[in-house]
Amino acid sequence: MLCPTLFNIFTNVLDGGFESTFTKFTDDTKLSGEVNTAEGRATLQRDMDRLEEWASKNSLKSSKDKCKVLRLG
């Protein structure tokens, strides 16, 4: 069970600065937000870009198969 603990220590630098909802659990992260305006879309995209840049700098790969978009309307 050391891996989840190390993951949380490693990702603590990501706790601040997101305008969207950002959650961490074990070895999983979620970025979510309401996108019903152009501003909301831009905010979520900025946060996704920031998360992707951080992952790239730290040699972490995201699982695109686990990425989902939920559309309600």
C-alpha cells in the first residue's frame, strides 16, 4: 500500500490553482467542471492543459481509455 501514499505525496503540489473541481484518490485524479458557457469551457481546458503539462514534466502518462465526457442537456 505504499504506492497510493507516494502518489498522494507526489501530487500534493497540484492541490492549488485549479478553477475546476480537482479530486485525487489513491492513484487516480479527476478534473471536472460545468461547461455551459464559453468561459466555462476555457476554464476547464486551461486546467486540463495545466494537468497535462505537470504530468509531462513528471514523466507520468494518463490513461486515455479511462477519460470520459458526461453530457447532460
